[in-house]
Amino acid sequence: MKKWSTMCIFIMVVFSILNTFLLYQYAKSDDKVRPHRSFGFDKLFAFSSGMKQINTADIQAVRRLQGDAVYSFSSEYLPNMPLNKLSATKLIMETAEMYTDLYKTKILDRKCNTCAVVTSSGRLLNQSAGSKIDQSDCVIRMNNAPVAGYEDDVGARTDIRIVGNVNSKFLQNHSEVLFQPPRKNAKNRPVIILTWLYNATVNMTGPEMIVAKNLSKYFPRFQFYIPTKFAFLVVEDIFRFETGFQRSKLNTWFTTGWQTMLLSMSICNEVHIYGMPQYELCRESDPTLYHYYDKQGLKECEYYKKSEINPDTGHLFITEKAIFARWAKRYNNIHFHYPSWNLSSVDDINLNSPFIRELRLVTLRDIELLRKQAIPQRHYKVPKEPLYLILFTFSLIFILVQGLKFVKLLIQMFDVRKNTW
């Protein structure tokens, strides 16, 4: 009797372990919860500044600068760290220090009191803003926007030209925009800053660097600068702080205007922006040209809106301008001309653009699903596979029968001892 009871217990334990193992395998092989793919997103994204943990490898990479110049900006900064308004402002104001010359021997140290940031928008045509633009301490232009023939509207001077990496080839093909008479009594050489709009690092042997080095030889009067590793990290974190989303996970590119705004706020005490439309006033029916020098080119607002609702393939023009409006209200040293902007309704807490509004809806639908994906829920369901079903049923019946026998055996043993007493 004792041997039989021991054998029953052993068999019950074995089948219980087998049953548990089969259930575990089934739960593990169950369909995983996947993120909703509405609005064209194929990748996960960070929902808030606090949800993404600091990556130790990123910290080590930052500390290890691999021969970059010595910088004076915030030593306490770590990649992906949660930011607040104070720390984000500090990083914005130190953006210029995150750029070095082509050979990484010195940082960008240009400082200006007043700056005129001249966009490439067709809104500047027939505005006669040229003389007002040229009165600024520094005139900043973007990409290959020309001056010759448009001086009355866009001015004649160029002190700093900021070029997106994808536009470097256009600058090489239209290098005539770099021909300009030296400015009288100029204390500094003109500057060309090459920015990267989507990459995470600078390929020192890539086509952009080849173009920059060639132009630096042909135009020795210009100083050329490129971003450091810090610049890539910081620009992403600033966008994440302002929007709550990680730009690199959304398959979109920064615009040259975004990089220009950050650099201008770092270089200039006061920023005057010419030709940038306020995001709420942009209508698809607006015939304004995207580039004032391209009469047959894209229409500005139409291109803005198409890019905003198709973020996998373009820029977030309207979202970026909503952030610019927030900065203008927050810092009070950014001014818009042709057209002027109304900042009275700007919300410094909730960013309001078509892309962000839709993304918030996606987030509300997906956040629970993504949490389940991060911590898979193990639901102990009856397996659907025939083998699992047979073994599962057999093990339950066997455990039930042997359990009843074991209980009956215990009752008998208890009655024998009771009679013995």
C-alpha cells in the first residue's frame, strides 16, 4: 500500500510538471501583441521623455569622443536623459559649440547680437526687405538659396550659410551662390555649416564630406563646420522634449530650417526670421512658392501639408513651426517678419499640429498594446493544437482520478489509526 501511494504521488508530480511545461510552451508560442500600424508607422517610438532609459553604451560613446575637439558645453548631459525647460534651453543655447571644423581642430565660436535668418520662401518676393535684412549683424541663409538678382527682397549679404547634407550636392552644382564680394571691415570670415538631417553620425569619407573639402579648397575665404556626435544626440533629445516622441523612430527627417533655428538661437542674441509662414495660416490653396528662386517649383503650403500627413517620406514642416512659435513665446527673442506671427494663442504645454494630434490618437490606441508587448501576458488557455489538447485532457483526468484515490487512501489510513487508538 505504501509503495502504491508513493508511486501515485510520483506520477502525479511528473504529469503536473508536464502539464505546466505544455501550458508554458503554448503561452510562449501564442500570437504576440503587435503595435497598431495606422498613420504609416512601421517602428515603435518612445511615448515620453521618461519612458526611454539611458543607454550605457551611448554614455560611453559620448565620453569617448574619439579625437573630437574639447567642448565647453554641459558636462552633465547624457543621451536620452529626461529634460525640463531649463536643461533643454541650456542645450539649445550651446548647440553651436557642438560643431567643429572639417578637421576637428576648433569649435564653432561665432557670436552675433542680431541675426536675420532668411528663408527660401516665395513670401519674400516683392517685400523689399533686403535693406532691413542687411542691417543685421549676421545674415543667415539656407542651402543653395541665391542672392544675385534678388537683393531688393532678400538682401545682398551672407555671413552664415547652413546646408543640409542632402543639399550639399546642389551647393556644389550651384557654387556661384558662394561668389560674393568680401564685406568691408568684416571681423570674421563667412561660415558654411553642414548639418545632417537624419543620420546618426558623420561619414568622414562620405560624399558630403568630399563636397565640403572640395569647396573649402576652392573657396578658402569660407570656414566650414560639421556636427559632432553630441550634435546628433542633442538635436534628437530636444525634439523628444518638445513633442514627447522620438524623431528617429518615426522615419522622418529634420528640415534645414530646424537645424538653422537651433544654431541661430545659439549664435544670436536676437533672431529675426524672414519669410516663414505661421503654421495655422498655411492653406493648400496658397500659391506661394516653396523657393523664391524656383518659379516652376513646389507650392509651399501644399508641400508642407503633404509632408505632415505622410511623415514616413518627408519633413514635419508644420510641427517644427509649432515648436518655433512655442520658442518665440518662451524666450521672447525670436521675431517673425513677412509674415509676422500672432503668438497669443500659442500653448507652451500641449503642442498642436496635425501630425502630433494624430500621433496622440495612435498613442492612446497603442500604448496598452505596446505595454503588453514589452511585458507579454501569459494567458493560460486550453491549447488548440491536437497533441497539446490530448495530453492536457489526459493529464487532468489522470490527476483527478489519482487524486481521488490518494484522498481515499488517506481516509482509510486515518480510519485505521482511529480504530487503533
